[in-house]
Amino acid sequence: MLLIAGCTPGVYQSKPVDGPPAIVPAGLINLPDAIPRDEVPCGGCARPYVIDGVRYQPLASNLGYRERGHASWYGSAFHGNPTATGERYDMFAMTAAHKTLPLPSYARVRNLQNGRQVTVKVNDRGPFHAGRIIDLSYAAAVKLGIDQIGSAPVEVVALPLSAGAVSATNKPVSTVNGVYYQAGAFANPQNARALQVKLLAAGVEPVEIFAVEVNGRRLHRVRVGPVTEDIETLMIARLKDLGLYSPAKDTP
């Protein structure tokens, strides 16, 4: 793992002896996931860079990014050091390092061995190790169950910055005129988030989640839109391709 300090290309640190914290905070397994939200892009982090003779070109957009490979984690040796975005690395926060995703951005990481998944904020570069596609914070590694084994096969799905956020008030946030389609409604908010991630990863956006009360039950609705008239037919076809055969037209 190498860190790029404060978005400045070419400033690196060699990897010291790393490991878990001396004292693991109680309840770390229950730490909330990172919440996707709009971020100010780190301009310097978009520039190409070279590590050990390998040139990396950061992606201009994370839209549609999905990859499988091995995840590792980094901990106490880097705690408090600057990340590539200039933020201080906090091994007890839900963050991660990636070689090419835009910084900062957000991603859903799923452990393919046990099915656990987390949402992390990607704010650092790495891991520069063959076969590894993402370096997780210690907290994220604990939640995924890989803190003891060191690495595990995972699937990483990027969440677009502008459409990955769930409104803090659980209300629709779109203001542009157009048609909306309800893609699903779930009692379990995790199922709603999973559908949102699936849609965003397939390039369907904007997608929002908001809670409503229906006959005394709290439901989490997943809604696509606003969809303008010129692309409405294409959007319906895309939703059907994803297995949503009867997406219901919704009201703003």
C-alpha cells in the first residue's frame, strides 16, 4: 500500500509494518456504512500517476464500474496520515483506497465468501499489489469479516456521486420536470438499497429512495426519474432488461 499525499502526484510513502489497532473499539462491527453524497472532486487525484513502473489512469467517471477481485485492508501504520484527497486516514471510518476510481467517490463492496456487504467512501489510492482491487479501512474489513484473514474475494460496485445519495429526510429530491417510475417498494431498507445499487451500476439514473407509510406499514420506495419524454421508451426498455417487467409510473 502506498499513499499519495494531498492530491500531489509523485509524493509517496513506502509501506511500514502494518496491523490492527492495539485496542479494538467495542461495537465496531455495528459501525454505520458511509452514506453516498455529492463531493467536491479532488482535481489532482484525476491525473495519471506511475507506481513501480506501472502507469495508472484514473477514471473520468465511476458510472457503471463493477469489478471482482481480492480486497485487502490497511490499519494502524497509516492511521492519521493524509490520504490521496488530503483527508486524514481513519482506520475506524468506512473508507477505502482504489487505484483508478474518481476521488472522492463511493462504492459498495460485497464479500463473495460470506455475502456481507458495506458501503465505503473511496478517498485514497491503492492497493498496489497484484490481484488486489481495493484496500479497505480496518473498520470496513471488520464488517466484511476479513480483518483476521487479511484478504478475500469481493465484488466492488461504484455508486455515482450525484445519484447515489439517499435523501436525509427520506423525501424525493428531484426538481426537474419529467416522468417517474417506481422500480420497487420494500419493507427492508437494505433491499431497497440493493435495487438502487443494481440500477445505478447498470447506468440507470437518477434513482432515489424515500420512505412512505402504507396501511400502517413503512415502505422504502425505489424511484427512477425524472425521465424526460424523449428517453422514456428507452428507460422502460432498460428497466425490463434488468428484470423489472412492469415498472409502475409514479407521480412527482
